[in-house]
Amino acid sequence: MLHYLDTKLPQPTPTRRAFLKLSAGAVGGLLIGSVIPMRGVAQSAGAGDTLVTPFVHITPDNRVIVLSKHLDKGQGAATGLATLVAEELDASAEQVEAVFAPSNPEVYQNLLFGVQGTGGSTAMANSFDQYRQAGATARAMIVNAAADAWGVAAGDISVANGVVSGGGNTATLGELAVQAALQEPPAEVSLKAPDDWVYIGKSFPRVELAQKTRGSVGMFGIDAQPEDCLIAVTARPPRFGATLASVDASEALSMPGVVQVLEIPQGVTVLANNTWAAMQAREALVLDWAEGSGETRGTDELMEEFRALLDAPGNPSAPRGDAAARLAEAAQVVEAEYFFPFLAHAPMEPLDMTVLYDGETASFWGGSQIQTLDHGAAAAVLGLEMGQIAINTTWGGGSFGRRATFDSHLAVETATIAKAWLDGGNGARPIKLIYSREDDIRGGYYRPMALHRVRAGLDAEGNIAGWEHRIVSQSIFAGTPFESFVFTEGVDHSTVEGTSDTPYAIPDMHVDVHHPQVGVPPLWWRSVGHTHTAYVMETMMDELAVAAGRDPVEFRLAYLEGEPRLAGALRLAAERAGPAGPDGTSRGVAVHKSFNSYAAEIADVRLRDDGSVKVEKVTCGIDCGVPINPDNIAAQIEGGLGYGLSAVLREEITLTEGEVDQFNYPDYPPLRITDMPEVEVHIVPSTEAPTGIGEPGTPPIGPAVANAVFAATGERVRTLPFSRHGLA
């Protein structure tokens, strides 16, 4: 089972007493954790006390509770962390649970980010050693407790499947937990050799399986139903950047169940006793919006301005050699332009957050993806210290980047509503802010629109002779707290990732970029810039292979001699896909490195009688380092390519005079089950450190399918989605 901690007042710095408040059933148990550097991994403090900086909680009733510092929104992070602890602790899989850790970046930071947060496919990469060492330290303390109790040397005690044995004695982990809490944690622990792994690389059940199977109440943020809770929905500007000129709320206030209407900086919020009443009353508001600094251009106008920039040099990104000179000498030159629309995230669970604020303390419940930012933003709005606020992380019903916002706008809006309610002379009540799907799709944050232009040459022998690549796309990171980490000499690396740092050995390559100002809120989207750069790189590599009269797999491998792991993933996929797909299908291939993982996908595609595309099968090769949980890796590749295929086939966000045209799934259609191909996932055996898996499956699917469509029709799809061409 997976729970979340129901907290109100975590202390600014974790202490034994603070954690006793934070963890249900903690008294008499063993709590342990670690922070890099891994010295002083835990502290013992006397009889009946727990341990500091906790990642593992072993209770007398024999539960092993792993505190997940990462949000799990379906990607399996909580299970992965539980696997690492259970492996080194030698716990039984059946006794392992997980809870979401409280917001405290000193203890639970993402070691690659420096703040507590989940994203960039980093959960396992930054936690692999940390959580194994936490499990190994807990095991060592259990063993020492057993040695003391039984008068047996620690070296003669074994632990297997949650049972401790030695000197003819046996006990469960829970039976030894209280005495283990008296032990001094070892300064260093030894981790298992890979040959001794029981769970890592093999199998471990999903920790949330029972809850999801039963449809347990309270699992997701949107399930929160505190007693006396008010539901909040907000009417926001139809154009980004517009402001409220006036509101007439008289009709709304007269409707049954409506409690109050509040004007806030984000718009006008209706508070009601239930969701239906709140949404109906919002429709009854008479609103007048001032244009202000809002975006007024439509997609066509933006396209025109973007296209003009394609003719002007941009800021270069890591140029190599002399692409212009080589192109001038090339025997053939292939030129192409590509268009990628804005994309919404559209997770199944729309945004929501619940707050209880009494003027002195505040507790928030929701699927927070960057707890540190949400925590600080809420504190700033409410004028409270961090220690007066708790961020209680719940399961997220999907995200794809949407729940990780640099401005913490959901936490800010929730806090703003709570403050306005209390400042209005009302008593403290829980308030749950809910976005409808229309709210999120029409007024959310988007993968930016992008244009690419590529000129690539071939010499007389069919080798690449120069590559010029220009990208026009709004920056995601400009003006955010992360800008300094991502920008170099005017280039947002997230826009060019996968191009200027391509693993292909192309000696003469020039990539440059323009970042036009657009008044549409941008946000990372599953695999970020790789969503469009992989499509361009891999369809262009296919065009060059065709122009050179070479096999598309062999052509790619010729430029991957210095990238054995990506070449290995491609060879594995090609071998398992076999020489040809099902009868009547055409085949396309694509490979891409992202988030330090190496993915190859081979798509077998059939054209239906109406000319639309049916992807019959995708064969994948993936190298993501040590495969912590192969079943979860396969699930993430399946989900990632399904998500990418959904966007490629039909999804786009368009604007008319600055307003979003789409509103819900009917006109922003996700992948149907009938569109989902058969997927085979083959994992490259590896002893390298684990790398990302949540996102690397997404980038290759679009170009693999596009290359298969070319093989079937002789036409290149360079303007997405496919539905624009009658292919979906």
C-alpha cells in the first residue's frame, strides 16, 4: 500500500520529535535515512527513540515503510525506491509499503536538482546509492540488535525475506525494530554485489497495486474530502496576460450551495459546498476582461513571424567544423522545414490542491512535483515561515510535466484563495481548488511551438557532408529560477537538446536558434526539447540514408561508432524486429539519446483503407543502465511511446486572436486503445548506473512512424500532427 503523510507543522529541520509527529505509528520503531555525503547516515538517541533523516521506517508490527522523496504520478518511482531499500534490507516484498516524504529539501532533495522535486527522469538516477545505503544501514542495525539479544556474533546472523536468523534463533524485522533503534548506525556499510541481488533487475510488485485495484478513496489529490470542505473554481482570463475589468456576481451568489465569490489576481473564484454548484455558479458570472499585456496573435500570425526568423542567423549552439563549406562542396543537399504545434499535457487527473489555513499554520494536499518551490511560494503568499506550512504529497493522476511548474501557480492560487477567505472575516475551513479539464487545456502551460529548417549534404560516396540546422521556438526557461542553469550565450539548451549534442559523429555541423517572445506560458512536456529535435534528426537521417541508397539501420550505425550504447540499443531492436514486419506493413526506424538513456524504436505501420495510419507493432531496444525493475521499464517505454504517438497523430493547440481553440478531449484527442500498437521492449543488459526511463521512450516514436509512412507513401510528414494530412 502507498500512503501519504498527513502533516500540519513539520519542523524546519528534521528531529526525532518532529518525525514522531510526521509518521503514523512511529513510536517504538526504527527510522533511518541518509543524505549525500553518506556519513552519519542515521543517529541513535536512546531507548524508544527513532532515528534522524528518515528514509526507512520499520515498525514493531513488521511493516517496512519507505519514504519516497519523489512524487509518483504513475511512473513507478515509489516502487523503484522501495525496491532499492528492500534489496539491501533483505525485506520481504509483502511487508514493504511507501509513503510520500514531507517537504524538506535538506533531507529529501533531488541530489541532481538541489531541491525536493521530481522530473527529468532523475528519480532512480539520483536515488540509487542513497536508498540502497539507507536499506543497508537499517539491515546492519537490525543485525547488531539481534547479535546483542542472542549473544551471537553479527557475522553469524543472516537476513532473508524479512526473517533474521542466527544461533538457532529467528525473528522478524519488526520484532527487532525497537532494540535496533538503540544501535549506533555504522559509519559505512557494504552494498550487495549485483550477483547477489534478489529484487534489482528482476521483479518487485508495485506498492500501490492494491489501492489502485480497489479504487481506494483518498489516493489522489482530487479525492481529498476533508470535513466542511469548500470547493473552489476560478474564472481565468480567456487570453494569457489579460486582466479583470469588472465582474457581476449577483446571479452566481444567489445559486444554491454557493458560499462566496472572491476577486483574486488570477481571476474570480467561486467557493461552494460542492463541485457542481461551484462550476455552475462560475458560468453565471458576468465578466469583462481588459486585454492588458495579453497575447493577441493567433497561430497563423505566430507562424508568419517564426518563419521570417528562419531566414536570419540565430545564436549558435556548439558548432563543429565548417558546415557551410562542406555543404558548398556536397554532391547532394537535402533541405526540409518542420512545424511542431503547441501541445497541452492533458493528464487524466486535472490540477487540484487542497489547503487548510488558519492564519498561523497551513497544510496543503496535492500531487506536488517540486515540493520545495510549492512550499516557498505558499509561504510567500501567506506570509508564514516554512516551518508553519506542510506540503502533503498525494498520488498524481498523470503529469507529463504539468505538475512541475517553475512559478508554482497552483500552490500560489490555492494559498491566495485561502488567504482571501480568511481575510474576509471567515473562519478557517478546508478549501479545495479544482481545475476542470477545460481550465487546464485552455488556460494551462504548453510545449512551445517550434519551427526547424535543415540543410544536410552528402558527398559522392554517400557520406554526410555538412549539416545546418536552425530552430525557432519560445524558450521554456527564460525568466524562471532555472534560467542560469540552462542558458548559454543566448541559447536555451532545452530547445536544442538532441541536435547540437547529437551522438551522431557529424564533423561539420552548425546549429543555431531564435527564441521569440510569445505570450503563451511554456512548460516542459514529456521529454522536453527532444519531442521535436528527435523527430527532425531522425527523419532527416532517414532522408539522407534514402538519398545515399543505404540501409537506414546501417547508415545510422556508421555514425554511432563512438556511441556503443546507442548502437547497441539499435542493434538489439533491429535483431528482435526481424527482417520484415507483418504482411502489408511498412517499416521505419529511429534512435535517440535522452536523459542519459539510449532508445531505439522500429515501427511497423499499415495504411488503412481511408489512408490513415495504424501502427501495428513497435520493437524497442533500451539501455538505461542497471534495470532496477524490468516490468516497470517496459511499462514506461509503452506509456512513453503511446504518449508520443498520441501527439504525433492528432494533438495540437492552436490560437485565434490569442485564445486557445481547444477545450477538452473531443478536440484535443488522446490516443485511443485501438490506436495502441503491440509493443515489445528489449532491455540491454548493463552494469552502468541507472538512468532515466520515464521520458526516453517518447522521442523516437514520432520519427519511426513518419519514416514508415514515407516507406509506404513516398511522402514526408514535416508538419505535425499527422491529422493535418489525413493520416490520422
